[in-house]
Amino acid sequence: MRPLVVLAIVAMGLGCAAERLAPGDAAASAADPGRGRRSSPGLRHEAYVWQRAWTGAVREAVRDAPAELAGLRVQLLEVDRRGQLGRPGVDAAALAAARRPVTAVVRIDGARLPAGVSLAPALDAIAAWRRAGVPVVGLEIDHDCATAALPAYAAWLAAARPPGLRFSATALPTWAGAPGLGPVAAAVDELVVQLHAVRAPALFEPAAARRGLERFAAAVPGARLRVALPTYAARVDGADVAADPDEVADLLRSLERAPVPGVTGVVWFRLPVAGDHAAWPSPVLAAVIRGPRPAALEAP
């Protein structure tokens, strides 16, 4: 995921539907006391927690995350281009108190090849989280790999696969059609396709995002996919750009009306935190997730 900056926006209409977990989420379901939280039909919603410093506001946001979110994806480690490790100050007690399944995320700088990066520190940290009561169900690698380097990335993913955890990797729509994409998809349990900040200066374009997702899904038939959608604003090439809730909701509604094969859920970047004026507040995210939805998809 890429860094971040403002928004003020409107809440939308409400609607309720029971959440349905996609096949393969049995571990998350067992650990998830929030199963049955309201969500878009057929799509499981989660959010990234990307803050390096866990202030009181971050701890509160994690504990009181919108009920529509069935899980959290929390940055655990960051590997810079020199191979140095950065460790966000995650509060394991606050994370345990959230009582939702957690996917730990290791961010590897896109300018660095993962070869030589060991996941041992991440697995040690996950073990410590679990001892603190955090229900960790997965590990995700966030690496904006150069398309030409995908074969080497696939080999590293296959060798690094952690036992007993759902293994995920973020992916870029621009990888579609690359010879190395198939091996990358085969090396993990799921791919999280990033549909924001793909082409500067635009932050998000619903029609382009849909086309890119369809092309990506067609390139890896049978792969299990989630999509990463934005909640934030940023400064790109000297211009302020922002994720508009109406535009993001348009894509979400289109995925409900006409699902893309393989897409089972959404991961929002990022979790709303009080005082984070560069991201939507919680009520806006909740309203975008809930609806309004096409009448045919409403729960009876």
C-alpha cells in the first residue's frame, strides 16, 4: 500500500444483510465473534491498520472498528530497500480486545527484491501476538513487485510459505498478462488486487478499476481474489486527490450486481482513526459498505 492526505463527505443510505463467508475462510470464521456483522452480500470486508505509532486514537479505532468489518489486516513489519526492518508499535492487547481475526502484513519495499528476506522475524512476532490472545489467521506480503521480476517473486513466495497460516500477497492490476503472474497466484492462498494509486495522478477511477480487475481475474482463472479499495486522500504530482465515497461505492455496487469471478472480499485502505483527516470517518466507510444496494440483493 502506498502512503497517504483529506476528506469531508456524506453518509449514504443504510441496508442490512447477513455476512456470508467465502469458502476457505473456515479458520477466520471460527475465530470471528463478529460473524454475522452486516456486510455487502457475498463480500467479506476487512481493513488495513497501517499506522506506525499506536496512539490512543489508533487503539480505540481498532477496538471500536465499524461492525461491518469482519477482520483486520495489521502491518507487522516493514523491510526497506536496504533490508532494514521497521516495526510498528502494535499494541497486542488492544488488537486482542478487537476480537476479530487478524492478518499480519509484511511490507517489502518495491525497489528491493524479496530474495534474502526471511519471514522468521514475522513468524516470531505472530507467535507473540497469539500468546497475547490475538487471533492471527493469516500472513500477507505487500510488495509492489516489478512485472519483470514476478518469476523470482513467485519462487520466493513458494519457498517462504508459512505453515498453518492463510498466505496472501497484494497484487497490481498491471501484472495481468505477465508470464510470472500464474506462478505468483499458485504460490499463495489469495491475492489482494490493489485498485487504487495504480496510475498517477488519479487515485481511483471506478470504470478503470473494474476493467483492470476483470482483466486480472481472467488472467488467473480459479484464483481466490480480494480487492483493496481506498478511503483516503493524498497529494500526487503536486495535486490533491481523494477517494470519493460515491465513486468507490459505485464499484462496490457493481461487484454486487455483477460479481467478478474469484473475488470474495474487500480490504479497505485504511481503518478510520479519529483525527486522521486524510481518511474517511467511520460512519462514511460503514455507509459505503452497507448500501444502498440493488433491491435483488437485499436480505428479505
